[in-house]
Amino acid sequence: MTNNQHFSQLAILAGLGISAGLALGALIQDLHLKRPDRILTEVKTSFRKSGALDGAWIEHHPVPFKRFAAQTLVYRGGVIKHEDGQPVAYEFLADTKTGKVVDVWKVTSQLQS
């Protein structure tokens, strides 16, 4: 083999290595999800600032969420707390990568105490 052939093979291998590294890095970044139990702990802490909670839950399987042009994966969860002596349920969506709540709403059906 000549020096040119060695250089060509080295360049090809280097290119493949860099490409594989970039692809693996992107895959790892996409798979880096925050644990749902930690997100739930943060959400419960936030809700407790306005009163005690009766219960809370979070799904461990992310679902797609799109708002305007932005799309992400979210965990869905909920909390039950007392307001004016009555149980009130709230549900939320939390970003899987950041843990930030992207939406929260009051459940309109009546809960029995």
C-alpha cells in the first residue's frame, strides 16, 4: 500500500468514527429523561405551598406533547388536595427532559370525600 492509500483509509475511518460519535451523542441526549418519581416529588412540593395534599400520581411512560411548533415528550400526572374543605383534583403534564410542568388544569368532575 502506498502512503496515499493509507491516508485515504485513515480519513475514511476517522470520518466514520466522528459520524458514529455524533450519532451516539444525539441518541444519548434524546434518551436522557428525568425520572418520573423525581418530577412528582418536585410537583408535590410546589402544590404543598398552598395546602396539604391527599394524594398524587404520575405515569411512567412518556407521551408526545405539542404546543404551537414545539414538540416534546411529557409525563402525565395528578394531585388531589383540599380547597375550602372539598377534595379537588388537578392534572399536569411535565417535560421528560427538564421536569418542568408544561400544563396544569383542574379536573372538573366532583370528587366525593
